[in-house]
Amino acid sequence: MCGIFGAVSKSEIQGSLISGLSKLEYRGYDSAGISIITGRQKIKRVRCVGKVKNLKRILNSSRSSGFCGIAHTRWATHGQPILKNSHPHNSSKVSIVHNGIIENSDELKVYLKKKNYKFTSDTDSEVIAHLFSYYAERSSDGVEAMKRVAKKLNGSFAIAAICERWPDHLLAACNGSPLLIGTKKGSNFISSDIHALSETTDTYVPLQDNEIVELNSTDYKIYNFTGRKISRKQTKAKKQTSEINKNGYKHFMQKEIYEQQEIISNAIKHQIGKKGLLPNIFGPNSDKLLLKTKHIHFVACGTSYNAALIAKYWIEEITDIVCTAEIASEYRYRTVNVPPGTLFVAISQSGETADTIYSLKKAKNRNYCSILSICNVPESSITRLSDLVYLTHAGPEISVASTKAFTSQLIALLFMTMVLSRTSKNKTIEKTILKQVKALPAIIKKTFLLEKEIKKIAKNFKNKKHTLFLGRGVSYPIALEAALKLKEITYIHAEGYAAGELKHGPLALVDKNLPVIGLMPDNNLVNQVLSNLAEVRARQGLVYIFTNKKLSSSKTDKTNVINMPSCGHFVSPLVYVIPMQLLSYYVAIEKKTNIDQPRNLAKSVTVE
Ligand code: F6R
């Protein structure tokens, strides 16, 4: 799961390679590297462990000048994040970068070793370098060589390659991992995403599975793996408006937590008119489609999956529509029944998550009435593949731990619930939700006033090894999300549980050292959650309750109660997730972890 960038130009390319690569760091930051064909038509490779800033430092003292080159930022899959496993990988006169996983790399290694190729890394990618070298020596041109390489590979891949035999040509291939061509007068580029091209050009051409492209500084040609030439129109990218800086905050995560109030206000401003929700906000004729929908299959990963779970609770509470929320890595491999009238909904911040993309591709071949995506990144792989798109307009989310993307997905899903509620017998429910939604920005503002208190509580978690989060109903997915945030950025082991499930096993973990956090909006489940927390207290667990219910002192004995502002039932997940995000953030501050780029993770998970 890595970022690929390549350039071939009439002018020097080192600067654009580095600038493109910096924008792809969200896909992994274990190592970075570039290979450039120099004036003497030799490949010069520079690699380093860690981030692009380390690579920049090396290049400052040893510039690589040339007009054709490739670059890579890595998230380690095969082999530790050490120098020998960093990309580009070289073999004789070629250099390659790869994103994806080569499933038959072991067999290919055996095949290539018999041909005397020596392996110097533990990666699956190195087989591509040797294969390309082997076929480059035996082919009349780069396209022929790349075609023969691609035919040998099983798995998902996006590859960019250069060869000293064809010093003015960049070659690339893709199958299952995204790749785009960027074009500009006198330069052509290859990139894992559109964002990395934004400083260079707004004109791009997406590649599809099983395609090869050959680029020089003035032209590009696309072929499929059988060698047939493909013509495809260029597309103009929409301008990204949001600035990428911390705006005075210490971390991107902190800034993004605080942006949530404005993002929600904007969603309300843009999607709600005088008479309520504007028509067809999910795309052309989407209201009609939604009102005919009988089933919804939500598919997503991680935080986006937690948003899907909440949508299931909301929609099934007020309509007869049957919803499932499923983790994309499960959905993509299992047998799925698709009853007539089923809508497929993919939820993704990045629009580049491999498992979600595969699920969506699978869904396109099934009997769904439509494929809708809820996504933050326009012109991403997921939006390009969908029939209908709702853009969450949360702006670039830089922190690996997702915060504002989650609440922007939730507000979209609540809007969807409002449209679907028109099928309900309860004709006032849409108005009820609308009222709650309109009140939301002010409630979120009040929730931020808890920051000081949360900062104090966070100190108690500094030396904890484990934490449990409990919730019922719509608060159960918030418990999952809170646990995900805490483990992601503080490395404390955390679990989210449906509060009623505690006594079916996890209660065995409770002792005087275990913090247990109850999420308890004032609703019909308060008494049940209180009973579950009493069971924890009886075993000396350290109970924290986040609630807007006024509790009698008998219920709060030896309990930390954090008084939340009151909010409506439907919007409670958007309110209760905020102190959970702040808690993780301040525990991470206490533990001095790398908040925006936690260890072992990447912002976008582009391998399965
Ligand atoms: C957690 C987090 C991840 C993502 C997941 C899906 O903070 O960010 O769990 O939610 O990788 O990513 P998207 O939404 O981009 O498909």
C-alpha cells in the first residue's frame, strides 16, 4: 500500500517527483525513494527509510538531475521497513516502483533465480524489477516488455518503470491498484491519485484494470494487456479549495476535530432549504430511487464502517427497509444475496480503500438497483466507479486517525435517513430529525467546552494498558469508534462493546485497573446501560459515564460523570463521538506518540 509518482518531461523532474511524492505520503511513510535517468542515460537511485523529508535531505546534498524518473513512498507489506526493502527496486538497466501485492511472487522468485537473478530484498516487488529486466532485453520496445511482465503477475499492482534502453520513456501498468496519467505541455506524469498531480496539472486520464501506458514528454499511449490500443478522453480535475496547514493547532488531528462544527454547519447550509432537505442530494433522481429501495447494503472499512453501522440503526428504527452494514474485506470474498430493490452504498473518506473498491466492483456485477458512494474525495477511484455520489466536503483529512470525515459521513447518512423516512407511517419524523440536525452546530460548540475536563481525565489513562468503551443502540458504534481512535493513536489496547454483551465474556477483564467508559445519551436505554455499569463498579472497575441524563448520587457513587449537553436522539452519535476523539487526542499527548502519523499505519489502505 504505497504511493507511486513518475514524470517524463522536457525540463528537470526531481522537483515534481518530490512534490508529488509528498502528497502521496498518506498512503504510507515507511520509506521513500526515487530513480532518475541521468544525462549519461544511467539510472541514479536514492532511497531512505522513513518519510519524504528524509529523502529531501539526502537530495539536497546530492541532486539527481534528469528528465525521466519514478518515485515511491512505502507502507511495508512484504519485508520490514528497512533500506533494502525500500523502492525503487533495480535490476541491471531497469528500476521499478510498485503498489499492491504480487500473490505469485514465491513462484516467480524460483523462476528468476534459475535465470541467475539475485534477490537483495524481502519484498514481493523485486520480482517485477527482475522480470522487467529479463523481458526488456528480449523485447523490441517497452510496451512489449511491460505486457509480458503484466501477464506473469497474479495479484493487484500498479507499476511504474524506467529502463536505460528507453531513456525518454516511462512505462506503467495497473490491475487492481489505481493509477492516473497527468498531462501538461512538455510533460507527462503517472500518479497513484489526482491529489499528487494538483500542483502540476489539472488534466488527467484514469487507467483501468489490465492496462499499460507508455509516456514520453509529449505523448502517452494506453494499451490493454493484449496489446490493443485504447483511446480515452482527458478529464479536467475540479479545483481543491482547502488549504493544507495546521492553522495554529498543534496537530492536524486537533484541527480536524475542531473543524467538525463548521463542516456540519456547511452541510446544513448547502443541503437544507426553506422547505427542508433539498431534492436529490444523492444524485440525479436519487429521491425516487431511495423511496423505492427495499434493502440497503452498506459496505466500508474502519471508521467508515462504524458510520455505516449507525445508519443501519437509524434507518431500521423508522422505516421497513432492511439494512446490512458490512466490513468490505468480508463482503468482497463471501457469497452475498442481493434481493430485488437493493441499493449498494459504499462509504469511504479517501475513495481509495482497496477492499471497498473491490467490493464496489463486485457489487457492479450483481443485481443492485444502484451503486451509491458517500465519499470525501472527488475524482477518487470509488466516486469514478459509482452510479451516484454524495461528496461529504469535509476538506482534506490529513491526520491518519479519521475524525471530521466520520461526522461528515454521519450527517450525509442522517440526510439519507430523512429521505427514507418519507416511506414511514410516522409523517412527522423527518421534521423531528430536521429540527435536531439544525440544532447540532450549537450543541457541538457546547461539547467543545468539555475540552479542559477531558484533558484532565486523559492523565488517568497514561499508564493504562487496556480500556473498554460501552454503549447501546446508536451509541454502540460510537463505542467501537472510540476504541478504534484510542488504540490507533495511543497504542492502548481498547475494545468497544455493546453494553449488554459485557456479561457474556469481557466482564472477566474488569478489575481495579481497568477504565470502562459508558456512552449514555438520555434515551430509552439509560437504565440498561446503568445496570451494566453497576456490574463493572461491583468488580471495582474505573467507571466514566458520558451522559446528558441527570443522575442521582446513588447511581454515580465512585463514578466519574462527564455531563454532556442535551441533544436529540438522532444526532447523539455526532455529539458523543467528539469527547471520545478529544480523549484519544489528549491521552496521545500524555503518551507523546506520533498523533498525526501513528506507527504502522497509513491514511489510505490501498492493499487488501
Ligand atoms: C481510522 C481510520 C480508518 C479508515 C479506514 C477506511 O481512524 O481512519 O479505519 O476509516 O481505513 O478508510 P476510508 O474511509 O478512506 O475508506
